[in-house]
Amino acid sequence: LSVLRERIAVLRERAAAAGRDATAIAVAVELSALVEMRHEDAVRRYEESRFARHRRAHDRSGRDPSLVTASNLVGSPETIREKIAALDEAGVDECAALAFPAENEAELVEQWRRFAEALGLWR
């Protein structure tokens, strides 16, 4: 989050320096998500997924591979809520959970349900 905060600050500074209303610029992030009742189970499942293995294999950014899991919405429902709150506090206006690692349609639908439950959108 510290890098994200820094980048948002630079964005706002440069916008203001260019005469733009920095608050009129929406900051949006696109993340992947995986929710399990226990944080450790979510991390393990995410890191073992074909999705995460593919991302690590094709990542040319030079970033620490362990940050891939930590920087996405992976964890228990409580962890997910905490991560979203931290993104909000960092200055993120919009957060899209676009990728849910799943091996089949049933797992995908289950992950959508768990994510919605974690956010209080499903009962």
C-alpha cells in the first residue's frame, strides 16, 4: 500500500501542478480476489491456482512474487474488508475485483458468493 499511496500522491501533485482539480480524478484499481473462511486457506489456494502461477510466470516487472498475493483481495472475509478499507484510506476511489481464480464454473460462482458475503451484499 505504501507504493500505491506514493503514486496517488504523485498523481494528485502533478494534476494540481497542471492546473487540474486533483480531486476530480478518480483512482481505480483492478484486483483479483479469493475468499476462504480462514486467511491461510485463501492464500494457499490462491498461490496454488493456475491463475496465480500464470501471473508469476509471465510477470516481467521484477516485483517480489510474494507481493502478488498480498496486493490482491485474498484472505478471510475479515481480511478482505480490511484490505478494502486500507485501499479507501490510501485514496482509492473505485475497486474492481475482476479475476476470481477458479477451476470450474461452480467454484467461480462460489467465490462470487463468498466475496459478496464478505462485503455484506449477500445474505
